[in-house]
Amino acid sequence: MNEQNVQHGDKVKAKPLDGVRVLEMGQLIAGPFASKMLAEFGAHVIKIEPPVVGDPLRKWRLLHDGTSVWWAAQSRNKNSVTLDLRSPEGQDVVRRLVGETDVLIENFRPGTLENWGLGWEELHKLNPRLIMLRVSGYGQTGPYRDRPGFGVVAEAMGGLRHLSGEPGRTPVRVGVSIGDSLSALHGVIGILLALRHRDQNGGDGQMIDVALYESVFNMMESLLPEYSAFGAIRQAAGSSLPGIAPTNAYRCADGKYALIAGNGDSIFRRLMQLIEREDLASDPDLAQNDGRVKNVERLDAAIGEWTANRSLDEVLSALNEAKIPSGKIYDVADIAVDPHYRARDMILESELPDGTPVQLPGIVPKLSATPGTVERPAPNLGQQTDEVLESIGIDAATRTDWRERGII
């Protein structure tokens, strides 16, 4: 099945970022994830990779014929150009490309591009319309700017790791690189804002400074206000959400867990009526969230007693009938066969370079008039190098020389 057709049928539609040219100079996750999203909505993305080895993501996680299957999801719609950015020739190529670039994305350690003569000030002079997204562990300024920073460290500094896991036990990490992905999303927001500003205010570009730890910290809800107002330091709470009740994972008769969010006032009453606890449903002390929080252990016990006598399917069926937010804990096998995922085109059928079938995540968000598309699969290393270099005047003889010298 053609991936593009999965998204919106055979009719080709305009995309919101048609005509936007992106130069991606990042590796691994944060920068490349940002450009992936832009490419899905029409941006023309040229990805710069080191010769021979390429982006390290090509070797991360599970490999097929020597290449990560993650690569197929992260780099679809992109063009791969190999280039040694440490060489004067490679740096000159970047300068040439920047003249025709709308957005440059990089996630090197601060100062790296400056050392290559490719910092913001230099590139902005070459192309005043340029928008530059810079993703780093701690940002381009501040006392920590020069420290190496990965998403896992940012998740800890941003406050997320402290809240993850069971009380009194070793803090656990989220099972994916959430700090990097959150930073990519913040980067995309920044790019769209900068494009809007550029188009409305005379065509000037700007630099976007995204720090991994700040992207995580931005998700921490009431963490800081509660500390500043009350001195409260929120702690890990397992599957519950402190201060909002009842919401938890409850064990069922078959050993599986039901996630139940009965924390809305009217939802709470329906939940108590469903589990035949009218005494709790009609208790004025439990009518609002603050009262329920004071009695959360009592409520969790009542709900847990009800789920313990029913299978997960029985529990979820009754909760859905009563219009109470609930669900099971999905693993990827559940996701792959779930009819709702399929109905919303969130499982795309694709192929690896040798024709092996592979399923890839669908496109988010879903736009009604200009939906995202998958136009082509992830490129082989350097697949578009000659095409791109020829387009900026690098002749065949020069390209051959550069290839022999390891520059491309």
C-alpha cells in the first residue's frame, strides 16, 4: 500500500510547507525529529551526514541489513548528502546551500558551528532570511552551555526523572527519548512562529534557542508554583497522579490493569454508582476534587475491590458503557492490531530498501485541508549527494576528487 495514499487517497493536495527549504545538520533524535515533521508537511529537507558512517541513528536499536529500522521512520521524505563539515570544502558547501535555505536545524554542542565558521552571525549575514534552530542540552547561553547534554540528562534536570517510578525506589526513565522529542516539538513550534514573523515583518529571519532541559521543564505543570507557594516538593507516586483523584491503575481478576480516570465531578459520581457505592457518590465531602484527594486511599480501595472481581475486558466494557475515561496498558503488539489506530491511519505500511515490509507510525497532527504525507522512503547514505552538489555548481570532477579525499 502506498504510504501517501494511506494518508489522503489518490488526490495530491497542497502542503502547508511547500517551498520551504530546510538544511538539517543534526544527528540522532532532536534535530532530525524536528525536520522529519517539517518534511511530512511539504518542506524540502536536505540532511547532511558524515561520509562513510552517516548519522549514528542508522546503527541504533534493531538493525535490518546493517541499518536501523528506526531510520525508516525518522528520515522518510529527506534527502541525504554526505559532507565532512570539518573540512574547508564542506564548510563552503554549507555556505552555498544556506543562500537558498529557509531553515537550518542543528543540534551540535554550542560553539561547534562557530569553530567551523558556520555560526549564526556568519550565516545570517549570508542569508538575512535564514531561520536557525539550535537544539542543545542547556541552551546557547548560561553557565552550563558548554556541557555535553543528552535527553536523558535533560529529563533529570527538567524534573521529570524525579517524578517517575514508585515511591522510595530508584527513579526510572521514560522508555523512549522523550527529552529529545519534546525539544524537537518545541523547535518545530519555534520554526513555524519564526516563519510567520518573517513573512509578516519584512523577511528577516531569527535564531531559535531550544534547550533539552527547558523543553522538559516546560511540561512540569504546577511543579514550580506549588514549591514556591507552599514549599511542596512533588514526589514519585507510581501509577497515581497526586492531587487529582481518583485516577490510578487498578488490578483486575486476570492480573491485568485498568487505567481509570474518575476525577471529574460528574464522572466520579457515575463511577461510584457503577461500582455500587452510592454512599460515596452522594457524600458531599467527595463532591469536588479537593475533598476526594483527602480520601484518595479510601476511594482507591473501593475501586480496586470492584476491579479485583472482574476481568479487564469486563471492567473496560462496564466503564465505557458508563462513559468513564478508562483503558488498558498497550504494548506495541496491541498498537499494531488496534482498529482505532488503523482507522486513523496511524499504522502505515511501507518497505525497507530490500522490499521487506515494515510498519511505520502515521503522521501527526492531522490537518483536514493540507494533511501530511510520506512522499518517499528514508534515503540511503549520501543518496542525493551528487544531485545536490551539482545544483550548486560543484562539477563531476570536483565531486570525484572530494569523494576520493573523504570530503563527501
